[in-house]
Amino acid sequence: MIKQQTARNIYNCYSEIINAEKILKEIEDEEKKEKERNENTFDRSDLTNREYYYELGIPSFSNRDSHRIYHLKPTMAKAVLSVHIGDQKARLVELNQIAKLEAEEKEYCGDSVNIPC
């Protein structure tokens, strides 16, 4: 039987992937809308300095403070999200292998799934 913690970790990976992909799509849609607005505007002088940014928050490990940056450019936000999605997908592959071993009632040892006990 698959352990509860493994199932929870798989669920969390899927949730992270889904949420990050949703945010990434929203950023890309907003960029597309902004590009269309710029193309349809005759007087572009007011648009040259208009940029939009994202906020990134990181909670503190001490639970006293969190840290935020407020001017994260869309290209950086997209890069962060893309890397996060890739990491979660890699983790999901590992977790699926662990779940398979657990379902077969084999023991999992070490950092690598390829090393059964």
C-alpha cells in the first residue's frame, strides 16, 4: 500500500505544477494583451515607461518576518515559475517511483529510488 505521506507529496507536487502553470499562463496572457494595446495605440509616448511588475514573497523561517520584492519583471517571474515547474515535475517522477515501490511493498532506501534495500 502507498504510504499516506507519499500520496500527500504527490498531491502537493500536482498542486504546485497546476498553480504555477496557471500563473505562468496569466502572465503570458497579460503580456499578449499589453502588446496588443501598444500596437493599437497611436500615441505611444505615455506607454514607453509603463511597465508592470510582480510581487514575490518568501516567508521567514523564524515566523517573525517575511521578505518581499515588489518589482519582479515578468521575464524573471516566468523564469522562476518555469524552473519551479521543472523541479516539481522531476520530484513527481521520483515520488511516482517511490509509490510504485510502496505499492509492490518493496522498501525504499537512500536518496535514489533506484536503490532498493
